[in-house]
Amino acid sequence: MSQLKGVIAPFTTPFKESGDIDLNLVPTQVDWLIANGVHGLAAGGSTGEGHALNRDEYRALMAKTADAIAGRVPLVAGIIANSTAEVAARGDLVKDLGVAALQVTPPSYLFRPDDDAMVQHFRDIHAACGVPILIYNVVPWCYLAPDLLLRIMDEVPGVMGVKQSAGDMKLFADLIRRAKPENLIFSAVDALLFSSYQLGAPGAIAAILTAAPGPSVRLWDAVAAGDLETARDLHERLMPVWDAIGVDNMPSLCKYAQSLQGLNTGLARKPTSPARDDQKAQVRAALAGLGLIDGA
């Protein structure tokens, strides 16, 4: 986990018209993101439609990704599942690939475990597969408060950090302030990465990093260098990208943004809807504002 830092792009999973994964498109996306300077990659998360993958597809995607990365940057394996056993099984499937961490959501269905059960959930997962865990705090009806997140990190040594999402900067600020130095609190608050870095985030794992990796890396670099004028300018020009893609069919829009920059990313898996014409226009305008495509 100590190698996880900076811009970790949660890349998109390419699907064919038939709905099958197009694994042949994975290496080109990996190379494109690394060429744009990202410091790590995350596969199988929400941007990567991990919730829509069965076990065989999940293993195949992770293996293809690890092979394409070839040790150049760390790989985070996302897992979105509702039972302790299923999460542990998927973690066990990828532990031989050298993944840096598992990015694990709390149960994503309606029923919420109590706090003791939540602690045990993460304890059992780590005991079963032995891979470090980042809690992906994104599920609205299973949103974990700072007290519980801090308790889990204290009581379960295998839980090394949190990916804080859902736009709650107060919760993010509380976590950063109260966490131990070894706890890694990554930001997934796409529209406020500038503020997250200033608060001390060791990095980010967020869809905007995949839709516009080059400017996102420059934002990270500018904050690290103390060049806040450049960082603020990039922040303001990245905001329209999140406005354009941060909606219910985000995987489709993120893929469309990548396609405008010359990358073949395939389709989103049904029932995620394709990008509408008005949404495409908004994405094009946002990328033009960053100089990534011709504004004409």
C-alpha cells in the first residue's frame, strides 16, 4: 500500500455490442493512461462497471490488466459485492497478480450491517485473502461515518485506508484530520480534488482522472509543487468535465470522453444507457476547455 500515491485512474471496462468484455482493448487503455502520467490504475470499480462482472470475467479482466501494466504502476482491484464470502472469493482470485490493494465497497444492497458486523466483514475478507484493503465509501444507504471507518482501520490491520466518495468534504476533512499517519485517505470527490490535495490527501481514485488524465496529473503536480495558481486554473477547467460525466450513465460518458481523445473504449454494459447527443455535446465542450480536443 505504501506505493499507492497520486493519480490512480479507475479505468473503464470495454464491452462489445454483444455485451462481452473486449479484453483486446485493455492494453491500449493501460498504455494511454500511463503515457498520460498516472501513478496507478484501478480496475473493476464503479467506473469500470465491476458490479456487472461475474467471477470469470473479473479474473480475466484483472489478469489482462496486470499483464498490460507489467509492473510499471500499482494496480488496485475493485470489488463490488454484497456478501463477505463473495468479496473474499474475488480477493482470492486476484491475490496472485500482485495487486497493491482491494478497493472494497460496503454491502451495496439495501440492508445495512450494524457496526460490529461491518468490522467483522472487513476482518474476514482480509483473513481470507491477505490482500490490503481500501474501503470504498460510496454506497448511499451504507455510508460509513468517520468514527466507524477509524475503528475499522484500528481494529483490522489489513484495512490500510479509505477511498472517500459521494461529495462529502466534511467527512473527508474529518478523516484526514483524525486518521493515523499510516492510514491512506484517498479522495474520490471528483469536483474537489484540488481541495482534497490541499487537505493532505495522498492521492485520488476518481472517474475524472480517467476521462481527463493529463490535466488531472498536472493538477496533482501543481499542488505538490505549491503552484496554487496553476492548480486553481486546472481545477476550474476540470470542473465542467465532472459536470458532464458525473451522472447516472457515467461509464458511457467517461468512455465517450476517452474516445474523443483517440482511444477505443468499447461500450458500457446494459442496462447502463449510452451517451445522449446533448450529453456528448457537454463532454466535448468540457474537453475543449482543457485543450484536449479542438473546440470547433
